[in-house]
Amino acid sequence: MRSDLHDLQLMLRSETPLLLIESREEPRILNLFLRIGGGRSEPVFCWTVTDGLRPASYGLPQPQLADPAEALRHIKATTQSGIYVLLDFHPFLDHPLHVRLIKEIAQDFHTAPRRLVLLSHALMTPPELKHLAARVELSLPDRRRLLALIREEAQAWQHAGPNRSFRANRDAVEQLSRNLLGITESDARRLIRNAIRNDGAITESDVADVTRAKYKLLSPEGAVAFEYDTASFADVAGLHNLKRFVDRRRAAFLDGGGSDAGVGTDVPKGIMLLGVQGGGKSLAAKAVAGRLGVPLLRLDFGALYNKYIGESERNLREALRTADVMAPCVLWCDEIEKGIASGQGDEGTPMRLLGALLTWMAERTTRVFLVATSNDISGLPPELVRKGRLDEIFFVDLPDAEVRAEIFRIHLAKRGLDPAQFDLGRLAEASAGFTGAGLEQAVVSARYAARAEDRAPDTDAVLAELAATQPLSVVMGERIAQLRAWALERTVSA
């Protein structure tokens, strides 16, 4: 892209001896440097651990220079100016010899202008090199460029064989160009090409498939789980206050705050869901995504933790970046106290994760609605739960009789049973103190028991399973009472 070429040219004129580029687009970036080198009559060299050091545009592999130390010694010894692009050098930056050689080459830049470029998917700058280095952030394609890529790939498809035609739904093309925002040009081109090659067209089904593929590109490590089709999540029993709260903010969230004067900065931020385990907080989080009609991303704090200092925070930033790119979406932080509460083995990591999360919450401009669930809010720092960080704190209590009847109806119908054949009133009365998860399990167990006796499940079968189980209100009575007392004047009933 022209802007990237211009930015790299400016960076080279600044005479910074060491450039750091985090990207997976090796061919495109090498091509940019070749264009720059050609315009400046400056040779461009490329190093890989497989081929050694060679001219980037041509040249045979040099195995004798595949060793990192030998390659750096060669660059240091030469008097030839040039741009030396070291690909995937990040595993070798923890070796003192390599760091020292890079430092000496950079310090000698004004005498022999040999510029080093470290290009990798991830780079941690050694402290000794920070004052000599500059990070280069390459731009991602905007909608105009994405539309151009769609046209280019459509033309390439038509020209690749005789009698090939291309069909496109105008709305699908517009939506596809929006959904591809946030990924690299190389990845966008590949996804567009795959969509067209499937049937020689771009339709609504392609948009959904490409969006799922985009998610897999953005979160390959598994720290973020993804649900694209969330319409079914809206069908959740109870939670009337929460549903009304979300419905009132849906339009403002989806259009970025609205067009009215002064409303643009009041985009909904998110909510905290407090309640007992199994009480329905997870369903409530999913219901928010269903009511908003946007994808749901579930952040697993356990998958973020890494034994190396700084890597856990980096994983969190990458996960939050994924949410930003997938916007508009709901980001669900399940049992958030397990990730950022103090009292764990490494006191520093939770605090650094909290700092990274708070910074993102304060500075984000994307339409990401945060839903944090917690079983124990006392373990959370006050700076996270104060008003302004989140819009509201909701308490998800055990379901009342009306909601229990509705939960039974949903779970019976979900399993192919006719709710009209069951006495929902009796079931609701007999299940006082049960969580939604407990009611579902009673239905499941009744089906197994009835199947074992070769009969259809009925009301009595479900009642028998309820009678054989102690409800959560009995098993955890004291804790639930304390939680209710704390939430009474501090939260809003969901």
C-alpha cells in the first residue's frame, strides 16, 4: 500500500539503525523494501535460518551464513551499506552474543550505514537495543482497498478459465468489505479468493463463512472462543430487567452512539453479572449477545497465563485486539475474579493483567460490549467495578416460580418433549431453590430414568428426580444468603 511505502521511506530517512516489524506478511514487506531499495540504489539482503544471508531479489542460499552469529559477524565486517532483513530472528534475541553483535552494528551505523530490519510475527525488544530501535506499524487495508481486492479477485477468477462468470450480491459485497476490516491484506485476499472459488459468487452465506475464518485467523491460540450465530441466545427465561436494559441500548451500541448531538460519546460500555454458581450468569451473558444480535467472544483467563514475564499481558492484549477487530461484538469475561484477583501464586501477573484490562476499557473506541461474570465480587478490585468502567452491576438470583416454569418449558421443548404434556405448575412449585442448571439436569435425568423403564418421561419422573436432589439453596444456603445481603443495595436485580 502506498501509505506503508511512504511510512517506511520516512523511517529510513530518519537514520534509525534498527527497525522492528511484527507481521506475518513477509512477501509483501520484502517487496516494499525492494521497491525502496531500488529507488535509493541501496541493496536489500534477506536472512533466514534455512538459506542464510543472500540478496532479497535473487541469489543462491549461503548455508555458511545460516548461523545467526556468523551472519551478524558478516554484516558487521562488511563496509557495504544496505538494508538487511532478518526473518524470524526472534528466537535468537535471548542470546547475549547475538544482542551484542546487533548493538555494535547499530552503534556503527553513521560510519557504515547497514540497517537491520527484524521481521517476525512477534518481537520482544531486548533492553540493550531499545534506544537504537524503532517499531514500524504497517497499516491494515481500509474498506476502499478491500473493495478493490474483491474486484481484483473477481476479475482473476473470470480470466482464469473460459466461460467463467461471476455473480455478486451488492449487499453481501458491502458486508464482506466491512467484516474483513482488521486483518492483513494477504489474509483478506486469500479469504476473498476462497469465497469466490467456491461457487463463482459472493453471497450472504459467504459473508458468514468468511467471518468465521477471520476469527480463526485472529485467535489461533484458543484464549478466545467464538459464537457467530447468537440469535438463539435471546430465548432465555426471566432476566426481564437485564433484557430491558440491553434493548434500550441496542440502537446506540450498533450505530456507535447515535447521530444526535452529544450522544456520540455515550456508547454502552458493558455490565457485571454477579450470582451463585449455576444460577444462569453464563446464559445471561449469551442472552446479551442474542439481544444485541452480534457475535459473542468468550475470554478464557486461564489460557492467557504464561510462565514467562510479560507474556500473559501480551496474550491479553492480543485477545482484546481480537475483540476490537471483531466489533461490534460482546466480549464475555467468565469468572473474571479468577484472572485478575490477588492472592494467587504470582501477585504481579494479576495486577499487570488488571492494568492492561483497565487501560483497554478506558481507551477503546470500538463497539465491544463487555460482560464480566463473577461468583465472588469481593475478590475484585474496586477500580474495575466502579461506575464509569461499566454501566451497571446486575445480580442473577435463583429463579422464582414463574421463571422456573419457563425454564422447564424451554428444556423440555429443546429435547423434543411437549411441554403441554407436563404440569409445569407442579414442577415449578417442587423446584424452589434450584438453579437453572439444576432444573435442566432434572429433565435430563428424568429422560434417562424413563428410557431405562421403557416409557415416556412425564411430570412424575421429573418430580422424582427433583426429590432425589438437594437444591443449591440448601447446599450453599449460608453463602447465598450472604451474597443476597451484599447485593441487595449494591446491584440491580437481573
